Amino acid sequence: MKASAFVYPWDVNGDPEAAGRIAALGVRQVTLAAAYHSTRALTPRHPRHRIVTAEHAAVLYPADARWEGRELRPYAAGDWAPGDAYGEAAAALADTGLEVHTWVVLAHNSRLGAEHPDTSVVNAYGDRYPWAPCIAQPATRAYLVELAAEGAVRPGARGTELESLGWYGLQHLHAHDKTGGVGLGDAGSYLMSLCFCPACRQGYGEQGLDADELAASVREALEPLWRGAPDDGGWAGVEKALGEAKAAATRAWRDERARTLQETAVRAVRAAAPEGFQVLLHADPVPYHVGANAGVDPAHILSVADGVVVPCAGGTGLLTPFAEQGREGAVLAANFTVVSGMGGSPGTLAADAAGARDRGATELRLYHAGLASDGDLSLVREALAGL
């Protein structure tokens, strides 16, 4: 089973032993960040630092001339990834024989939302989510498509993995987060993620909905949750809250915007890429889900991309809807966290990989070679040696 480890450029650059250490894990590929969101990351083995603070979403390479004169454009990284940090790390990793694929984070950018507030998702209460660009807005869609093409097709890359290529919502790892006081299940999360920016209000109108009336319905439906009522959960909970017809109309608008963005971005990547370049999406098989793993229709996305990377930290069940499509040659990569301190289980990786294979997985993704301890990496080496 082919395995790839996620890596940041700052895990490799400045550490002459890093590339060899990653290759020694037994992976054939690395998925190297080329465009990434803000983060604070541990670097437990680096000779010069132990913590890297990426202050804002940025491209980790020099952006090209396509952005000149455009209001929405990617931000350069600061001292956490100067110059062509991606290219430097990619060269070191390729020199060990590893196949390098890009890792491109798209609709997740807090600095974009701070500097261009009109680009953000706006909930039914009028609150903006600056980390979540609204993918219905034409200018934002154009920006994301260009970023996908530029970030994905870096020199020497054999493929890409596109993260957050869909709707983002309320859920967001955020500094000093205090949003867990009320339990929002699937239904509540969906309602809190519905966007009411001008573009989405117009879109709801095209589906026969009055946006003001819809927002009022969403607020009314959420009120019991704020008082402590349990979330009914699932799509049935959304239909109960809004009514079947109204719920379906919101999905019609949002699903179409996500599908067409994914189609356009993948086409743009392929147009810029050499023959044989692989395009994967980080994906969730429940279409109305939001976040880093975009909610998709499995049949549709496997007709668009070469495959998907599926989160399996909570089990391998999300693989099944993709495997049931039976698309020959599609990549179905099971993504396991192997960092014990982040809830991962490197000690059970061999068994987890076998379970994923039984559910149709063709490859593994390991999150994250740079964040894991020496002990975690030792367990990963043992597991991969036995596969």
C-alpha cells in the first residue's frame, strides 16, 4: 500500500537530516505544503527551532505575475517560510527518492477575511466568519481557482492534494477557542454555516427563497439549541428545522456552487500541469458537511478528480461511500493521524491500514511526519515495514 506523509517546508529546511529521516519511514511519497493557513507548529527535531508560528495564510513559494493588479491575491509567507521555502524542501526530499506532491489549502484564510471582509461567510445572525471565504462569490471563486493552479503545479511535483475546496463553516481550530459551550451536531452545524452574504442571498432567491425569511427560520430553528436542547442530528434534523422544501433549496444553491468550483479548479490545475499529474481532493462523502475535508457527492467527485483523501481518525467508515462507486483506477487514500499527542494512534497503524484496505482504500496518508515524536515515528516505521 503506497503511503505518503504530510510535511511542512519548515520541517525540512535548515535540518540536513530531515529528508533522510522521512524517507526512512518507508513512505514512497510526501505531501508537502505549498499554500497553507495560519498555524503554530511543533518541530521536535529541528536543530534551530522547536516552534514555528505561521502568522497568516500564505503561499510558501514566490507567487508569479498572474496576480499583478488583482485585489484578491495570495500573501507571501514571513520569516517562517522565506523565499521559495517549498522549492527548497521539495528538492531535498526528491533527492532521497521520494515522490513529492503539493498540499494546497484553499477556502480557509483568516487574513483574507480580515483585509477583505466582504469575502467572508456571514451567518444568519450577521456574524462574519473571517476564516471562511464564501465560495459563491465570483471574485473569490476566481481567486481560489488561480491559487489552486499555481500552488498545485510546482516544479517537479507529481501531483497535488487540494484541501478546503468547498464550503467552510463555523467549525475552526482557533486560538483560545470558546465555541464548545453548546453542542452543535450535524443539523446545528449546517444551520450555523449557511451563508447570507449578498451573493448567497441572491442565490437563495434564485431557488425561490426569501433570504430574510430564511435567516429568520434559521435563527428560530437554532433557538432550542441555545437553551440546551439536543441536536436532532443529520439531514433529517435540518429538514425538521426548516421544512423539507426550504432545506432542499438551500442545498441546491450550496451544492451547485461547491460542485462547479471543484470542477473549475481541477480543470485549471490539469491545464497547467504536465501529463500524468495526479489531482486529489480532501473530501467527506456527506455533501452538506463543511470544513477542510469538503463535503462532496462521491460519484460526482470521482468523475472530476483522480481520487480523494478521506479522514479516518474516527474510523474508516467514510471510505465506504467512495469505494462503492467502483471507479477503476481512482485513488482512495485513508488519512490517519500518527501523532499521539494529537489523538493519533501510530501503534495501531498496521491494523488500521488493514481495516482501511478492507473498506477499499488504495493508499495511506500519515498526518504528520514533522509533528510526530521520535517514538511515534518509530511505530510508523515498524507498521509500514510490515505492509
